[in-house]
Amino acid sequence: IDEFTKVTDKDGAVMARRIAKEEGLFCGYSAGSCLQGMLNLKDQLKKEDVVVLIFHDHGSRYVGKVYNDEWMLERGFLDVKTFKDLVGGRGAQKLITVSPDQTVMEAVELMKKYDIENIPVFDGATNKGAISAGGLFNKILADADVKEKKVSEICENPYPEVAFDTPVERLSSFINKENGAVLSKDESGSYHIVTKYDIIQSLTK
């Protein structure tokens, strides 16, 4: 052995996840450290050098650790993005809402105008329910006249409300087949929305 290079636990864990995501190889902690160690030494390598890395452990031993977001978050191994980060690039864009007394057709027009699929239903400052494109689709198929009804007659359950600093990885636990978005208030008391598509995009960057 001619030389050692030091790799932190965080770098090894993060690299193991990258290997799985980018190369499709379900490797363990040591494999991540192995590749990260090589990258630490890359400036010492010449163009004609041949490098051989041996990935000698399997990811199945680390499902509850390296491949567990909560475990990684607890140790500070993930660069945490929050609800606030996701909506920070929207500037002063106001949340699009409908009131219970508006018609379903008005909600549909808002969806078309702003190219959105999820609209919270607010009665004044109170979160009363939600309108989703998927839910509307099923209701319109069952009753073509539903578009003339009031939103209060057909709206779904309200979107869950979370803290403004909730990590993205935890936001995903609120998203399911019946619920496609979450809401949160900023420091000024204004509401913002994050949808399942926002979360998917943030986790795949």
C-alpha cells in the first residue's frame, strides 16, 4: 500500500446513493467511499492511467441506513431542501384559490388559465377544501352538469398544512392518491402550495 486517502462518512454515504441512482448499482457504504476516494486523488492521475475500483459490498445491508432518507437526515448527510426553498423562486406569485360559492366551471377556467391541477378552496382565510384535476375528471364523467354546481358541493378534503421549514423528504409523506398537494404559511401569513410534481422535480435534481 503506497497511499491512503481519507473519506468522510457523509461523502461515502452520499456517493453510494449516487452510484445507485446514476449507475443502477445497488452498492454499500464502502463502495461509495471507494469511488469518492478515487475522486479525491483524481488530480494525481494522468490521462493514460488505468484505474480499477473494487466495489466489495452490497446495498442490502444498508437499506435502513444509507438508503433511508430519515437516517441520512438525522446525521446531516442530505442537503436538506424545505418547503420554503421550493416556493422561494416564485417571487410574489399569489396562491390561486376558489371560494365555496364559486362554480365548478370557474375553478376549471382558473386551472386552464394558470395551467395548474390543484386549487385550494378558501372561505375567507379558512382552508375549507380542495379541487383537483383528477377529482374533477371523475365527477364530470359521472355527471356532465357538475360544472354548474357550487365548489362547496363537490370539493375534496383540504390539503394538509405543514411548517414552512418542513424538509422536502418529509413532504412526500403527505402526498398520496387522494391528496396531490400540501400548503404552508410564510412568515407574513401568506399561503403557498407545493404539489407532488414540485416534490418529484426537487428530488430528481
